[in-house]
Amino acid sequence: MRAAVFLLSAAVLAHEICLLRVLAIAWYSHAAALVVAVALLGFGAAGTLLALAPRWKHPRGVAIAAALYAVFMPLSLIAARAVDFNVLQVGWDSGEWLRFLLLQAVFLVPFLCAALAIAIALALHAEKPGPIYAMNLLGSGLGAMAAAPLLTLGPPEDVLRYIAVAAAFSAVLIPGRAPRVCGAVAAVVAVLIGGVGLPMSPFKDLPATPQARVLETRHGPLGRVDLVASPALHDAPGLALMAEHLPGKQQGLFVDGQQAGVKDLEDAAYLDHTLGALPFELVTADPEVLLLGIGPDLARADQVVEANADLLALSGAEGVVAEPRAYLEGVAATHSDGAYDLIVLHVGTRDPVHEAPLLTKEGLRAALACVKAGGAVAVSTHLMTPPRPGLRLLLTAERVTRHVIAVRSMKRLCVVLRHSEPTPANKAAVEAFCQRHGFDVVRPKAWAPETPHHRSDVSFDAPGADYPYDVEPTTDARPYFHRFFRWDRLGDVFEPTARPFVQWSFVVVLVAFLQVTLLSLLLLLGPLIASRAARAPAPLFLALGLGFMLLEMAYLARATMRVASPTLAAAAVIGGFMVGSGLGSLVVERLGKPLRRAALAVAWLALPGYLLMPASPLGVGLLCAIVAFPMGIPFPSALSRLPSASVPWALAVNGCASVAAAAGAPLLSTTWGIPLVAGAAAVLYALVALGTRRVPSTSVSDPQPGAA
């Protein structure tokens, strides 16, 4: 039974991580909170279901539920293909909200089956559940850590087929002929129906590229990378309308269907006629150029720093595989006078809860510290009306240094940060550059032309209180460069004339939180209220559920900042939390169930651990395991003080809190900052420590899986 629970738990967490990749390729890249919330909802609903149907407590029940999980895992992707959800239509099609809810229900089914299997295994060992509970958490940790190397084997939908077979094999480990038959049949079915992924959104760059021919595709934990040839591919962001040279033959580089850059197969003289040539007018004649991430200036970079090894390899550029922000911090520590003449980066298009460590005040300051005295940092982005990314970039740069030069084309903005005030020679060079190519100076304001080439009502001054978007400078506490939603403009969602100004991709995050939380209340608390099950101290288990998941999600956001990959961050953080809390639960009996001291330990470790987050996935996993060790103690200790009749209610309250915290953490962190989320978790554990004396001490059955 222990081996079966261990293997099944590993499959569940590997399933979660791979599902992130499936959703990133099909739709968007930052679905971690939603996937975690749906998985937790499955575990919570399983506990409630078993409490209401105790006759299911049989070894064959474990095998049957595990076999169903193995079958429903690939089936959920097939069913999701039939749900025609389009995030771009949510503003005017209310049916999209129902389709989104249906998607969550589809992904919930396999997690519910797996959770039911583990819940039955725990119920069968109610007298000594510690080893089974520990196998649940340790297996989950191993599965999360194994997901990243598994994703190098091929498309994530193929990897999910391997995981489904492993889940089916867990049923075979249950003694008896019937479990072996169930497991074998489930494995065969999973192989036959697996390997089907979700279609890529037609609104992504790759499907929208005419006559695209994929030359090579590589899969990894950081994304699907495609090298593409197309006769329609002529990419030159910021190209002057009067350019003397045009792009020649190119090949496109796409990550998860979004264009990351191009390979120029012919002479790249056109680059001298783009807005990106601006910083070269301000530095030495033969500058040492560092490009952070694959981008439009690939052809003139001396060195490229790119976190995605597959993307760097297909680009054919010389470079270093490293997280750009961590690389800059290392260079600044070893070169006090700067190492480069010019550092270049480009702002891509991301979803509103994507962390952008290079585009914060601290990130731009780190880049500026790596350039020499006469050097510069150049950041380019696309322009929108009303201004959003361009205005935020400009305001953030002006918080980093007073010496900012900014020039715009019709659809693009280039912002240059320098150590020193521009000279008259710099001014003359910039004005000549703009006159030659038809660009306009935005900063310094004194350099702005009286008659601009691009007439527009757009202003790049700091906006007033009635501006429809949040364009405040980004910081490491709130590193969400692409989040422009303002809570005080929430009413615009219901106002037809204001709907074009709503950032609907953020509204989807809000709706996901509301829908998942409502589902948790209906599936977890609803049945228990109807059954009149014995109550438990709700505030205690509410605080434990909220505290555990808020801290995990805060660490996940921080780790994404440090390792530059939502998938690797999720594997390291979830794996570390599961292993650490599993070890804590394993020794809780030997430690005398120290609920109060363990809660205090978490309160003390939460913020230091957040601040000391390393930049490597292995380091992140180790740190999370250390912080999570005392986190695995309060929940089973609290349950041990309750009468057995109150356990279902405690599990339901804890489950609801965990689901709400997982889905709501992105809303909190994007609004008030990641440190506040971690701080809130620390406060909750401190309150648990202060309020534990009110919990009665009574012998009880032990915890169910998936509880925080």
C-alpha cells in the first residue's frame, strides 16, 4: 500500500507540472495558481466524499480509483479540446465564463480520482496513518522534482501518457488479482488514448504566421521552441519608414507559439535603420554588446545571455545559458567599473501575472551597474494607445536614473539609461539620428521637436488619477510589468463604452478565483452542512490552510523571479514543500505533536526564507524543504486533538482555505506585492501558535491527503 501511494502521489504532482506546459503551449504561460487550486479542490472533495460514503474504504477502492485516474488523465485533455474557450472574447461573450468553468471541471476529474485513492489508503490505516501520509507527501515531492527532466523527453502530452502508465502501475501494487487487472487495463487504455494535447490558440504568433514551415522543434521545461521558415517572415521592430535597407531572408524563433526573435540568413544592414540603433549613437564606435534574452538585435550582439538552452542553441548565437538577472548580479559583483559598453533587452508580450525580473527598478539598476562609465542600457517595447508598457517602462527608468534618453517610432519606444548626463555631442547625434530616420525624441523633454514626425495625442508624462491603467513603476515586490488593471476601474467590465480599456486577461484570473472558490464551497462544505457532520474549530483549520498555500504561492512567485521559469520554479517549490512537510509529518509523533512550537517556527522562517531565495532550482528546492519541515507538523497535530467525528469538517474547512489561497494569491501579489503575501502567511502561523490552547486534546484519526 505504501509503494502504491508513493507512486500515485508522484504521478499527481508530475501531472500538475506537465499540465502547466500543456496550458502554456495552448493558451498562456502562468497557469500555476489555477492548476494548483484545481488539484487541491480534487483532494478536498475526495476527503468529503469519503467521509459521506465510508463503505468505499477497501483496498480494491484504492486500485479502482488509481486506475480511473490513469484513464481520466489523457481523457481530460481530449475533453478540454472540445471546449472552445477564447480569452479574447470574454469581454463581450458571457458564454466564455461558462466554458472556463467547464474547463476547470474537466481538469478536476482526474485529480479527484487520485485523491480518492489516497484518501481510502489513509482511511484503511487510520490507526497508524503517519507512514502513508508521509509517502503521500514524499511521493508528491519526488514527482514535482522529476517533472522537469521528464519534460525533456518530448511534448508534454506524451509525457502525460508515461505518467498515466505509472499511475496505472500503482494499482498493480495493491495485493489481489482484481487490482492487478484494473491496473493493467488502465495502462493499456492510457497508452491507446494518450498523447493528445490541446490545440494552440490561433491568436498566437506561430499559427498566425502565413505558410509557416517548422524546421525543428525542441521541448523542455522552459518551453516548446520552434525554428520556423516562412516567406512572409520579415521582422524588423522599429524599422524606419524611410529605411534604405530591408530585412532579407529570415527564420523565426518561437517559444510556446510566441515569436521570440529571428535569425537573419542574409546581411542585417537593416538593423542600422531601426529604433534599436539609437544606443549605438551614444557609445563607443566598437562597443561590447550584451543581449539579455533572444531578441531583434541578435545579429549585432557580442554575447547573449538566455535561460532557455534550446532557444539559444536554435538561434545559433554565442552565449551563456543563465538566468539574465542572476547573471547581471554576478557581473556587478565581480566588475565594479562595469563589464560592457551596451546592454540591450526587449520587452515581450506576457500575461498580467508573469514576473519580469529585468523590468523592475532593481533589475534595471542591476543592468546599469554592469555597463562602463560611458556605456548605456537600452530597453525597447511596443507602443499601445493609450500608452501602457511604454509609459511604465519610461516611468520605471526615470526612477533608476535621471539620465534617460527616449525615442519613439510609430509603434515602438526605445529607452536608454546612462550613468551621466548627455553631452551636447550626444544631443546632436540623437537629433541627427531622429531626423535621418523619422523618429521623435521623448526624453529629455527639452530635446522634443516642435514639429514631430508622428502626430499624436499620446502623452508620456505621468498620468493623472483618472488614467484607465495602472502604469506605476515596477519593483521586485511587484514585478508584474504587464499587469495594468486598476481595481478602482473594475466597474468598466459592465460599462460597454469602457470595455475596450479593460485588461481582460487579468479579469480572467479574478473570475478563475471566484469560480474555484465557489466550487470548493459547494463540493467541500456543502455536503457536510447538509449531513450535519460534527463541527471543528474552523478558525484554526482556516488559518492553517490559508497560511500553507499563501506561503507556497509567495515562494513560487519569488522563485519564478530567481530562476526565470514558471515550470522549473513550480517543480522546485512544490517539490521542496512536499518533501519538507512530508518529513515533518513523518516525525510528528516522535516530536510529541508540537503544534504551537512548529507554528512559531514557520512564522520565524517564512520571511528570511523568502529573502534568501537562491537563483538555482536545486537551491530553491532545498530552501523550501527546510522552511516546509515545521509546516508539516501543525495540521496533523491539530487533527489529533479533535474527536474523529469532527475530522471531515476540519478537512473541508482546510481544503476550502487552501483552494481559495492558491487561486487568490496572484491577485494579492499583483495588487500589494509578493512580500505581503509571505508576510500574511507568517502572521497566520503566528495566530495559530497563539490560539492553539483553545483546541481540545482528544484522540482522533489522522489527516487526509492534500491537506496543508
